[in-house]
Amino acid sequence: MKSIPGIGLSDVQKVYSGPEGELWELVMGEQIHIGGFVSSMDLAEKAQIRQGMKGVDLCCCNGAGMRFLVRFRGVAKMTGVDATPKVIEHGRRRCADEGLADRIEFVHADVCDTGLPSECADFVWGEDAWCYVVDKPKLIAEAARLVHPGGVVAFTDWVEGPTGLTDAEAERFLRFMKFPNVQNIQGYSQLLADNGCHVALAEDTGRFPVYVDLYLDMLNKQLTYDALKIIGFDMALLEAMGKEMMFMRELAHARKIMQAIFVAPKTR
Ligand SMILES: C[S@@+](CC[C@H](N)C(=O)[O-])C[C@H]1O[C@@H](n2cnc3c(N)ncnc32)[C@H](O)[C@@H]1O
């Protein structure tokens, strides 16, 4: 696993409390993960998320993934855990506006220590967010603790691809994204197995290259003014961010980074 020093939870909270988080939502929509609805439906299908289930979304942000699960999979009850008060506030408001507040609750906590009861969920859910978490072993142990035997841990995440990042590439990518580290498929699979989960699926979704092209196109061809407005019309900053996005595009096309999907039933 590639790591860099000096990035922690407070950096992530700053991102999602300010303009950077707003920029991600401008480009990706309410569901801040690669593939939006398509990716959520794919994960739900593969994890067999069904009517009446109870789930926990770790790093739920504004709760768009939970609203998707309640609306489109008939999930009975979702509990979302996030460490950034601002996104929770937005999430509660959106759930209330959409009449879903009785089925979706938010907990303000670090996902490594949620305070939720053991085996309270049929499934634990995560979408492109666990890359922000410093302590991956603690995170996976917490996810497995929350699911009852027979339940499932299901998530997508940004991981290092088979080509591998050089140290310099990892430093530049992780610092731009405010990720303290980046796992790979083998690393996550080992952690899941260590915590009593059978890794039924762990693979590249193949989405990253296509979607990073789309995001760059949106920023360069349609949403430039809106993006500039969010960052106080700072042209130099937008250009600098564009450069880092182009660098990320190169990494994705070279399969040095990718979006991976994991479905891991808990067996014991
Ligand atoms: C990319 S957003 C999540 C997107 C969301 N899963 C979706 O699909 O729309 C990342 C979120 O992770 C949260 N986060 C990062 N590290 C965390 C931690 N250790 N504990 C709780 N939340 C964390 C941030 O506050 C932020 O809201």
C-alpha cells in the first residue's frame, strides 16, 4: 500500500466543508463517486441488496447513496456514518425534503469507530470514499463487526492498479486528492479475509478512464464558469487543478489507478 505522511481526517473534513467538496458535487452530482447511479446499481445487484434489508453506509457524505438504496432497492432502513458535520447537515435536509427522513439516519463519527452495535446490519456499503480513511485495517474490522454472519460488506473504492504507481506519482496523486494512502485489490482482499469475510468479488470496474475523460470535458467545455464561481473566480487555481486532473487521467488510462468493486459476505 502506498502512503504519504501529513494527511489526516481534518484535511478531509476541510475538503468536504468547503469549495473543493462543492467542485466534486458540481462535476459528479449528488452521488460523489465514479459512475453515479450506474455504479450504485451494479454494486447493489452484485451484492444482492434486496427489499426490507437494513444497511450502514460508511462515509455516506450527503446520503445520496442511501437515498438510492431506499428508492431503488426497497431497503427498509439505512444508517449513514460521516465525520464532516456540513455534509451531514445537507444530507438530513435532502432526506427530509424528499420525505425519506424516517428511513435514513445520520451518525457523526469516524468510520473506524462508529459506536453502532455489533451485527446490526444486513450489509455495510461504501462508495469511492474509503480511500480517505487513514487506518484501513481498523476500517475493514469495523465494517465486518457491523454486519451479522450471512450479511455482506459491499463497496467500491479508488485503488492502485496492476501497473503500480511510482513513489513520485503516488506522492503527487495522494496529495492532490487528500488521500493518506491508497490500497490495492490484494490488500483489501486480505483485510476482508482476516475479518471473517469471503471475498466473492474483487475486480476493476473499468470505469475510471472513461469517467475521468467525462469530468474533464464537463469542466473544460460546459461548467468552467460554475467551477470558477465556486473558487472565487481564481483562474490560476482552476488551471492548476486542471493540470492535476490531467495527471490523474494519465494514471487512470495507464491502469495505475482504478475503481474496484468488492463484495464480501461475512462467513463467521
Ligand atoms: C467522496 S465522499 C463520499 C461519497 C459518497 N460515498 C457517495 O457515493 O456519494 C467522502 C466522504 O468521506 C467522509 N470521510 C472521510 N474519512 C472519514 C472518516 N475517517 N470517518 C468518517 N467519514 C469520513 C468525508 O467526510 C466525505 O463526506
